[in-house]
Amino acid sequence: MEPWLFDVADAGNFVPTPYAQGPWSPGVLHGGPVGALLARCCRAALPGDGWFPARITIDLVRPVPMAPLSVTTAILREGRKASLVSAECRAEGALVARASLQLIADDAVPVPRDLPARQWSRDAPPPAPETLSEASVGAQIPWVAFHAASVEHRTDVDPLTELGRGTDWIRVRADLFEGEALDPFGRVVCAADLTNAVGASVPFEDFAYPNADATINVFRLPEDEWVHVDAVMRASDRGVGLAESVLSDRLGVIGHATLSLVIGRRDTPARSSS
């Protein structure tokens, strides 16, 4: 049986499992599982299956604890071609994370393959994950953490020890809930939130660089469980960083992600949760 990220207490109430923890501190959740939970709640709030999740923005308002979480949703706009749904996550009554999900009507609109808009389908996709060995990522963290215990990585190097632009095939092994696997969009959200790890450009042992938010845009969903992240991270000398990634599947590009980073020395407490 696969592990899972959250137990369902009742409608709108969830209890995280250790498999959702992040790398910065035990008892604090990784942003990927939080984002996947909010995405799932947003999609469930809008009835019908004819909506494509085109963009999600996740704000990690404060560290999300290993504690019971409540999620409420609101439909901000329900249109014929585009709709917007928001979700708020609270722990002990305090707002810890929020998200807005832009959905676009999923209609059949064929686009000829020879047009520039279909360049992604003509470019060579990344080498398949089966051509790479499984990598042990984040073994230096002494507690159960999402990115190590819940994720399979296929990459030539450990992104946390090799600095600079990095690539990684990511497959989340854990289900979202017991008996309910992550849907394709949830897999994209989890993979995208690892952008700052895949493209890490400062030493993990000296710096903390959690993301305060994540914005993920996609125009199609992955063909299977694997999401390829091609990432780079940049930082100023003012405690602010930016991680960016191109997201792909076996066929080519599916979208991109940007994360605002809180950069700090290891002797300075981190100020975010992911």
C-alpha cells in the first residue's frame, strides 16, 4: 500500500501525515502537498468535468503545521469560458495558506501541428525517466520528508548538493488521501513546488531558501505520473530569490512555474513553510 499525504477527518477537514513534511523543519509541511490539497478542493468546488486547471497561485502565508487543517472554498467567478475559484487553509483558526485556481472551459479546438503554437509537439522531449537511475535526494534530512520519502527522482545528480541549473524527473509515490491517488494536476503542483530544490544555487547546508508562494501555469496535463522539472534559481543579496522552471512530460513542454524565495543563512530562522 502506498503512503498518503492527508487523512480526511470530514468534509473540509484534513490531518497531514508525516509524508507531507518539508525539508526545513520537522512538523512543518512541504508546499507541494499543501498546494495539491488546495488545488483538489478548488476543483471540487466547481461542479462539472468540463474545466481545465490553467493556472494556480499558492500563497504560503505562514508555516503550515503538522496539525488538523480546515479548507474553505469560494467560487469568485463562474463564467462560460473561464472561472476562478479560491481556497483558504487554516490551522487552529489561523490562515496558513491560500490559493486561487483559474479554470478554462475544456473544449475541442484543434490547432494544426505546423503552427508555432504547436512547437512543443515538434521539439525533442527530455530523455525518458527510464533512461536515468533513481536518485537518492535529500538523504541528509533526519526526518520523514515529502521530497525524499514520498517522491521518486530520476536525475544524474542530487539537486541539493549539485548547485546551479538542474533537471529532475519527479513521480509522487504517495497518494493524496488513503485510497485516492493524486490527479495529474496535483502531480504537476507537487513537482513544480520542488523547483527551488531542483535548481538550488546556494548550498543547502549553509542557506535556507523556502518559497513563500508558487504560480504554476499549464496548457496541458502530463501523459502519465512523471513530470520533468528543468529549473534555475537566482538570488539577490537582500534575502530574496526567484526559482523558475519549465515543466514537461514525455511528449514535451506542458507549462512553467515561478516561486518567490525567502533566502536566509542557516543561523537565521526560515520564514516560510515550503
